Amino acid sequence: MEDNQIVSAGISGNLRGAVNLPNSITLIRICSIPLLIWILSSSHFSSEHGDKELLASAIFIAASMTDGIDGYLARKRGQITTMGILLDPMADKLLIAAAFVTLVQFNPSLVPAWIAVIIIGREFLVSGLRSIAASGGFTIEASELGKFKMVVQIVSVVAVILDHRWKQWPVYGNFIFPVHWIAYAAIWFVVCVSLISAIDYFAAFWSKIDRQVSKRRRRAFILSRRRKSQPAPRAADADVAPST
């Protein structure tokens, strides 16, 4: 009975340590994904006055902002955990993938299926390369281009959502905010940045792999030169009884 209580206390302590404030914020970002999909796909919200578009944009922006907040808090509070390292990039990719898959149905004139495939495929490619690199004992850090790509994706998703209701947005006087053209340019820009970013990650991955292979071959060559050949045993060395 006491052993069970000790085990239960240990598990509870580990869970409390893993689900800290930064990880809780990451989990909130993951939980916002089905809410975003429901708002964009449901008929409970009307687009007549833009209620659906404004609510979906606000939720997506808030969820995207948590990406920087949880990382900042984890570093400042010293709460970087294995659970956080696993959940944070997964939450980002799930949010972007869910948004673009939903936009294929919500605004297909700006986000056809092939664009969603390119953007989501890039996320899977980078995740796969990082997994292979980690199994090889090295890491591929996020490049500045990859971080810039995330900002462009946020702008493009929000612009495409608003474009569903407003092609132009009057701001002040005769000044009109061209929502449609910004959404159109942002989508094409994010496609180009995604492709360039994928090539950048692949180049970094290939250079690491190439150096690792070269080091292993050189090490194997040095070890083979240092290895001494052992003389083979001779049959004549067998024990022979002394003659009398």
C-alpha cells in the first residue's frame, strides 16, 4: 500500500513538473485548433456582417501569439521540459496545417488544394529531416528564414479569412485597405518562402550528413591502419611428447 502511494506521488509530481505554465499555454494552442475549424466550417456564425471572419481571425492570431509566449516563459522560468520540446513544434504544425486545410474549403479561390499541399508538405519534410538528424546525434536549428516564414503564414491566413467577407476595407476617408490583393500576394509569397525554406533546411541537413559520413569513413580508415594482424596458429606448434 505504501509502495503504491509512493508511485502515485511520483507520477503526480512528474505530471505537475511536465504540465507547467509554458506547456499549458502550448496545450491551449492545440485546443484552439478544433475551435478554429468549427468556426470556419459551421453555419452557426454568419458572414453577413463579418462575425465569422473576425472571430476566426482573432482566435488564429491569439493562438499564433502563444507560440512566442510559451517559449519566452520556458526560457525565463527555466521550465524547458521534454514535453515542451515535443509539443511546441507539433502545435505550430498542427495549427498551420489545420488552417490551410480549412481554407481550401472556406476560400478556394485563393487557397487551392495544391497550395495547401506544398505548405503542409514543407512542414512534414522539415519534421522528418529533424527527426533523422536527431537520430544521427545532431540538431538542425530553426533558421531565420523559417521564422520569417511563420510570420508570413500568419499574415496570409488572416488575410485570406478576411477576404472571404471583405475584398476592400475602408479605413479612413478615401483610403481603402486592399484586403484581396494583400491576401493574394501573401499566399504566393508564403508558397515561395516555404519552398526556399525547405531547400535551406535540406541543404543544412545534407551538409551535416555529408560531414558525418566523411568523419566515419576517416575514422574507420584510421582504425583499420592501426589494427595489427594476428598471426595464424600453426599446426606444428601442437604439444609433442618428449622422446626418451
